[in-house]
Amino acid sequence: MATALSRIDPPRQPAKSECRVALVGFGTVGSAVARLLHARRDDHSLRLSHVCNRNIARKKASWIASDIYWTESIQQVLASDAHVVIELMGGMEPAHELVRTALQRGKSVVTANKQLIAHFGPELLELARENQQYLGFGACVAGGVPVLSGLHDGLAGDRIGQIRGILNGTCNYILTRIEQAGMSFEDALREAQQAGFAEADPTDDIDGQDAAAKLAILARVGLKVDVSPRQVVCRSIRNIKALDFEYAHEIGCTVKQISTAKLKGGQAYLAVEPSLVPNGSPLARVAGSQNLVVSTGEFGGETTFGGHGAGGDPTAVAVVSDLLEAARGRSRGIELPDAAVPCEFTTDQEAPHYLRFVVRDRPGIIAALGGALARCHINLDAVLQKPGHAKSALPFVITLEPCRQKQLDSALVEIAKFDFLTEAPVTMPILN
Amino acid sequence: MATALSRIDPPRQPAKSECRVALVGFGTVGSAVARLLHARRDDHSLRLSHVCNRNIARKKASWIASDIYWTESIQQVLASDAHVVIELMGGMEPAHELVRTALQRGKSVVTANKQLIAHFGPELLELARENQQYLGFGACVAGGVPVLSGLHDGLAGDRIGQIRGILNGTCNYILTRIEQAGMSFEDALREAQQAGFAEADPTDDIDGQDAAAKLAILARVGLKVDVSPRQVVCRSIRNIKALDFEYAHEIGCTVKQISTAKLKGGQAYLAVEPSLVPNGSPLARVAGSQNLVVSTGEFGGETTFGGHGAGGDPTAVAVVSDLLEAARGRSRGIELPDAAVPCEFTTDQEAPHYLRFVVRDRPGIIAALGGALARCHINLDAVLQKPGHAKSALPFVITLEPCRQKQLDSALVEIAKFDFLTEAPVTMPILN
């Protein structure tokens, strides 16, 4: 087994033998991986030996080497002489079973399956360690942007206190289009689907579960906390309108889906939510389907990692980079710490806030809202109202001085009872 | 020798034994490394065992553990039981001799010495390999920004064609101050020196040799070309004036010291030079002493790495991250390819250009300059002249359509003969 043995060779004898690679899942990323391996065919250390997918007859491409074994059977892959299995099926099962069995049978694994790693990463890394195999998952977060290895290796010497980023290109594309074209959320989503930037069922993207899985992985590796994606607070971008951008611009901000993982004083806070981002922040300038991650370390300060967060080719770069690590036996890949940093998870975070209301106008509305907020000890910062809207559905914005989420939630319970609201208020934290 | 042995242990038995670290050079970075190790003292895998510096009596700090051995003798460090030597002396000798001897005696080495690695990296990496030791030099480029490991590991699967960045915080600080405060280069330099952002002798920073060393290391690791810093074209920022920013703003640009390494069609081009950067580029927004590197890969597209490029604490993060790699024996660190990508080095690059003249005004100047440029087959793009200057020293700008450096150099030879120039023209490429 070249992969396992080479890792325990002394440095003078790196494994020069060929590493056989089985690719399971031949969709956008899978075929990009095959193309990238084809483009690197002069490097004889990697050889694509097996491709596994349903309906292989439909999938076979003419440029793929003729000596590749095509199969529709995962069992054949597991029983094969491949050294590394690339898992690109997505979803939980049978991907989970495939990765477990491959590791148990002495094969290394490279995967781009963020849900699998977010939910079962520690178990699978332990299994990899027991079987002296490599488990690579750099492609799970931010596509081609090498942020996981950056946090794990390049910034290993620091103590990271916060990781914040734009981790979902679909949401960033939709929000960018609402901002640029003044369109509705629904139209922007439809456009994104037509352009191939959003899936037929976009729920996981727009409601935050996709970014939450990536954030949980980032937090495990960077903050060294033991977190499940279920502990990530998720708020949808469904209710964001073009007018939210107009009001955001008024106060020097834009709106982005922001993922934040914070560790301070033994308290961990993880959230994926639409947020107001000041124009001066590098996060404000992330365009289209790009990703950006900003880590903040106690000693190194802010470090940024940016690039293409999705797409076949950039994700294939991350997969093949992991594959090279597996084949060279250079490292054991990302290791979880022996003991996670002990912490308590909180959903109660202090921040200034943006509140957008749509009301049937009548006298006393500001007084009523101000009273409800005051009873929860929340201070108003400003009231913004742009002209040109009908009195029957009048939008306006209140910005709040920093308050805790719990205070705001209490106030919102009271506010929900007011009969002048024509729709539920939209609330977003304002980043500093 | 824990360090060497641990690297050939199988993954199940990671070296848990203490790794003794000798620190040579106790200046800004050295004392930051000691502080960071002190802050990490719960991690018993690393122990600072020796500190070597001149005048140790003056250097001893009260917070440093009392069991550290202080010495003024490099020979004592080399003869000690330290597993890893951190070289933070800077300069060529005796740093070169120290690193060579340490590796030969079976010690791993971590260094922040960019000139040493730029000039002798391949030789020293080979020596490390022969002696089965780790040589870490992540701190040599962009301080705390993990760009070297990002290029070497995270983007290993791609083919990088260009690396471009802002690699010198001193120049960026000086140019930012000229732009913001409209001050002269000399005043901005003096201010930078007083603020601790420029050294007493700033030559290497402002004339480009500092960035050239970093660029050569980036190009070796990222483009896999065998390059010496002497092959990097360097142009100084000394002649940049506040008025260059005024003209740059006119065409939607700013001025930055830009380092570029390009590999295309077997031709490599490396340069450090003041350049016009469009406001939309992330490079335009790099403020103060920050660093940013943008790599462009054939498959992954643009990837950015940004953060604090200098300073004690960020550089210490890079040093300690390498130290952890050395101590854990996780990897062999950065390895140069068995064979460099064959290429020819060129100093002749095609780009649009900015030319700024200061002249004693009289009729026919534009015609004379235009004629000289036309004879070298260079097309003018625009002529810009801002009002409010004396006719005895009148500045104006000509922008050129893309031309080769050789064409421009020929035209400049002819232009230098004109008696209406009151100073040498300033030329800069305009990035796209």
C-alpha cells in the first residue's frame, strides 16, 4: 500500500510509486477532477484507475484514458486495488458507509462532502488514524481557497478567536443581484437557478445550512472547539428586499450572508445570517460567487483567504491538492486536537442591529415601537425613512445600539402583537 | 533526536516528547517568539531551552522562564541538545553558516531570513533532506500570512501561472502616506522611520530588493522555477510624488509597489516596481503595512492571501507554526520539486504604461514626445494635464497603449536628450 507505507518512510525515500485513485461520483466536480488529473498526466505519481457512477454509459468521456475501469458498483471500488478513494457523491448515505469502509480497508479518502465531515468528521478522522490512512477534506470549505490548511498549519502558532466569512456563493450571488438590479429575492433566485448558481431546491443555501456545515468544520479546525452544525444559529436571506440595500447604503453598509464563529471567555457563538457589512470591510467587496474568510488571531491579527468558493475546477484543485498529500505521504493531513477547547455554546450575542418594518401608516407607530424596545432596555440609534412609498405599506428602519439577542427577541415578541405591521420585521446584526 | 525520529514514526505514535528550541537573535521578532512560546507554555511539546544574542545581560526579560540557558556563543547553541534552532539574526553571515551547521548536526531549523532563503534555499533544503531535518521558512514571506504553505500545499493541484502582490509594508506605508497627506517621498520616509515602519537605511525596502527576495521565494515555491533574486527587475519608489497619485486617480487608479512573477509559454518575468493599480483591484485597497498576495491558477483562478506582512507578533506566529511542524514531525515542510520548470527569464514585458514628465513649458513638447514614441511604434492612449502648476516646472502625464519594455526603453533614450525636461520622466506599468 504505497499510501500508508510512504507516510512512514524516512524523508530520503519518498514514495515514487504510482498511487491509484478511484473516483466515486462523476458530476461537475468529479469530471473536473478527472480533467485535472488528465492535464497532470505527466506526473506519474497519480493515476485515475476507477470511476464509479450510476449510468456510466452516459458518463464516459472520450478524453479519459482507456485503461480506466468504469463501474456502477461501490463494492467493486472498495474491493479494488485503488489506494485512494475520492468521494464526490454528496449526501449522507451511502457516502458515509463508503468512506468508513474505505478507511477500514486501508484506503485513504479525499472528500468534498461538507455535510459528512461537519457531522462525522471526528469519527472519520479517528478511523483514519486507527488505520494509518489519510483523510483529506480541504474541498469541503470554500472550494479552491486553501483556508482549512491555512488555519491548521500556517496559523497553527496563533490562538484564533474568530472566523468570519462569506461561505455560500449562491447567497452572495443572489444578494449581489438584488443589490445591483433592484430585483426581488424570488427573481434573483430564479436568475441564479437559470445561471447555474443555485440548485432546484435551494433551501440549504438560502436558509444557511450549507454555510453552517462549512462553518462548523472551520470552527473545529481553527477554534479547536467540538461543534456540530446543529449548534450553528441559521437565519434565512429569504426576506431581504432591494429596499434593505437602500437603507444599508444610507448608513455606509451592504447586506451579505455572513458566517461567524467566535470563541471568547469560554463562550462559543456560531451563526449564519444576513448581516449589514460596512463598505470598508473586505467582506463588503466579495462579488458574485466568490468566498472570503477572515480569521482573527490573538497574535497575528486578521488574515484573509479569498477566491472561488465553488465550481468544478476550483473544487477539483482542492481535491487534487489533498490527493497529492495522500500520495506523497507528506503529512497526516488535518488532525483534530487531542482535546477540544472546552466551551459553552451560546446563541445570545451582543451587537448593534438593523430593524426594518413595513407598516400601515398612522400616528404613534414610532412611539409604540420605541416603547417596546425601551421596555427591553434597548437604545435606538437612528430612525431612517426613505420617501416615495405608499402609506398602506410603508417601510422604515430603526437601528439599535448594541443589545443582546435575548433582549431583541423579547422586544420582537411584543412588537409582533402590533396590528400596524403588514409583514414580520426583518432584523440583522450590523458588523463593526 | 525527537525531531528527526518523530518524522519517521508511523502516524499512530506521534512524538509527544518535548522539543527543545534554541532561539538565535533576540530582537523584535525573537522576543515576540519567546513571548508567544511563553503564552503557549501549557503545550509541553515545545520548550524554549536556549537564547543566543549579543549583550545578553541587556536582553534578559523577567517573564522568561528561569531555566533557559542564555549565551552569546553560536557555537554553544550548535553544541547544545536543542532539537530545533530558530535563526533570527538576519543577514548572510554568520546566519548561513549557523543554518548549515545546525542541519549538518541533526537539528531542524526555522528561519525568517528571506535573503538567506532567496539566495541559498535550494542548497539548504537539500542539506535538510540529506540530514532528515525540517527547514521551515514560512516567516520569510508576508510575515504572518500563510501564503507559502498555501501555494505549496493548498494549491498543489493547480498550475500557478502568476503570483502578484504587495510584499513590502514599508513601501506601502510610505505610498499610502504620500497619497493621503499629499506629502513628499522624503517626508513620508522620515515619518515612516519615526513610526518604526522604516529602517535607518531603507534602501532595500524602497528600491525593491526586500520584496525581490520574497518574490523569488514565492516563485520557487509557487511557479516551481529556479530563480535567484538577482533575476528580479527592481525599480525604486523614490521618484513617486503626490502628483502621481492625482494623475493616477484621474484614470481610476492608485500607485503601489507591486511584485509580479509570471510564467507563460516558457518565459518567466519577475519584477518589483511602482505600478498603477485600478481601484477595483484588491491590491488597491491594501492599507498601511498590510500585505496581499494574489495567485492565479489555470484551474482555480485567483486566490488571495492577506494580512500583517511584518511586525514582531505576526512574524512570530509564522515562526511558531513552522516550529510546531518541526516538533510534531507532521510533514517534511516545503520541498522543492525534483526538477524546476524549465524557463527563460525575460525583462521585456508588454503592458500599458504611465509616463509622467516635468518640463519647462514651450510650444511643441507634446509633438516632440509623441514623435519619439511613434518612432518606437508606441501608441499614445491619453494626455493628462492638471492646472495650477508653474510653467517653469510643468508636470503632465501621457498614458500609452500596451508596448514592450524594450520599445519604451528605446523611446526613453531619445526622450532623455530633450532639453525641456527638468527631471527624468517617471514610468510605471498600468495593471489590468
